[in-house]
Amino acid sequence: MFSPELKKGSVELMVLSVLKDEPRHGYDIGKLIETRSGGQIQFHITSLYPVLYRMENRGWITGRWVEKEGVRRRCYYSLTKEGARVLAGERKKWQAFTAAVNEVIGISHA
């Protein structure tokens, strides 16, 4: 399990990434991050929703409430054009950052 500090600096990048292909509700976003990380990154849903609200206020994602018969009402979040632009930029920054850290700590990919 990774420290909360490590997760805090990358949660928005992870959320934008999992919303890239299709709209998802909050619980699904958290579970997909957990699945893609092999169970190493987990979020309590109560800590994920403030991030989603903040990203929605920034215009990176948009939420739409969906009601289905026999299922609880859920808000599905989608990536906006601005969110896609932010995702592309953040991915480049992340790659540069991890490459620099790997150089500092002595891990390089030849």
C-alpha cells in the first residue's frame, strides 16, 4: 500500500485517465483504479468524491445523474474537452517527473 501523500499528488491524473474511455460513477472509478493498480492503490469513496467535485468545478469533468429502475441513482462523470487537454499535459509532466526521479535514485531504462 502506498502512502496517502503519494496518492494525493496523482489522484487527479488517475481519475482523468480512467474517464478517458467512458463515463463512470464514483464507486466504479475507485474500483477501476484499484484493479488497474493490482490492488496497490485504493481510495475510500468518501475521499474520492471531494476530488470529483473539485475536478467538476474546474471544468475537467462533468457529472450526469442517471436513474435506472431497481438501482440507486448514480452520478456518472465524463471527461470534458478541457479535461482531455489537462490529461495530455499531466501525462507528459508525469513521464518527465518519473524519469527524473528514476535518474536520481539510480533506476534507468536503457
